[in-house]
Amino acid sequence: MALTKPQQLNELLQRAIDSYHAGHQPEAIDLLARASKQFPKSARLWGYLGFLYAESGAGPNAVKAFRKAAQISPHSEQASLGLFHSLWQLGRADDAFNEMRRFMKANDSPNYLELLRDMLSDKGRRTSHAASLTVEEVHEVEAISASVGKPGFEPIDLDESADRLRELTHA
Amino acid sequence: MRRISVAPQAISRLKQLPPSEREEAVQAIDRLLHQREVDVSMVSTKSAPNMHVMHTANLKIPFRVVEDRLIVLSVFRQ
């Protein structure tokens, strides 16, 4: 039986994700770039493409892809944050803050608020480390991140110091 | 002071580190807890759009902010 359009899109995205996780980043980008002609109005597809471009250091392409995602889905925080970060990485701070303003005008955004709090704090310092995690590390962290708050995820809560962590991990 | 939780996977990773790096990680997390100066970059991933990575001399410590809590997800060597 022929796949419906949404099924075709899901299948393509899954293939790209699998390819990326297998370490074949250029193939994943190529697959999504070609698919973007078939599904030009899919914010998800543009978002994934933006992420892959950003991961591969293709900043200007990441900006274009995330901008498409944000235009198609203006209330998507993920698309907006992707655009913000890729503009920021290119040193386009004014454009990045314009995107932040656009998004926050119409949406609640705890992630942007946290970002602003840290930026305004003189106790924090942010630097740019493009692609600071390897593909395998991203994969692992995403899996952990997805389990947060679900049954079986039992984190250690630190109160006033990391002493508890020291006790738990020192042999 | 921040509220910080450490994922069980991060605990396992910490236990595998040599003592000096384990202590380096604990001290870095303590700095994060007390909002002292740390070297942090942001990394957007498909399921964690606002993930941060703290960098120390030898380690990368990814974490996420979930509501009012910061969750340390893992610990990797640089």
C-alpha cells in the first residue's frame, strides 16, 4: 500500500535521523535537503536540517533552515531557539535578539527567560564551542534527556553543596 | 542558589572517572550550584532544544534546565 504524504515525511525524517546517528552526517543533510523540495512546508524537516547544518558547522545554511522552520511555525520555540543560536554563533547578535523579541512577544518561553537571566548575570560567562559534543555523546544525552521526569528516572538532588555527589561517587 | 539534580547516568559516568577528574566534575557542579563563573556553551539538539554544556579543563558536562531545576545529564571527557 502506498504511503500517505505524512507517512512519507516521517519515513524520510527517520532515515535521516538513523543516518545521522550512524555517523553519516553528510548523507543525512543531503537526504533532508532533497526532501525539502518535496516537503517545503514542513517545519519539522527544516528544523532537523537546521540542526544538522549547525552540527556540521554550516552556520549560514543553519540560519536559512531554522528561519524557514520559524516562518512556517512561528510559535515553535524549538525553531526560534535554533535560529537564535545559529545567528549567535555567526556573531549576528542583533539579529539573534530580534528573533528572541519576535518570539517572546507572542509566546511564553521559559527557555529564553533562563537564557536572558544567565546572560544578564555577571556570575555567568558564555562562550561559543561549536559542535562541542560528538555525535555519540549527543545521542546519549538526548536519550537521557528524554527520560527526565519519566518513571524510573531517579536523579540525585543536591541541596546546598555538591558534597553528597562527592560521597556517592568516591570509592 | 540553583536547584540541581544529577541524573543516574551522570553518577555512573562519574564513578568511571579517575579520582582527579571526578573531583574536577564535582567542583564544577558545585560552582554551577552556587552560580559562580563557569564556562558554558549552548547546544540545541532535536529533543533538547536548550541544552547547555559546561566545560572544564578535562571534561564536558551537559545539562538542561527543566522548569526551575537544572539537571546534569552526563559527564564526558574532553
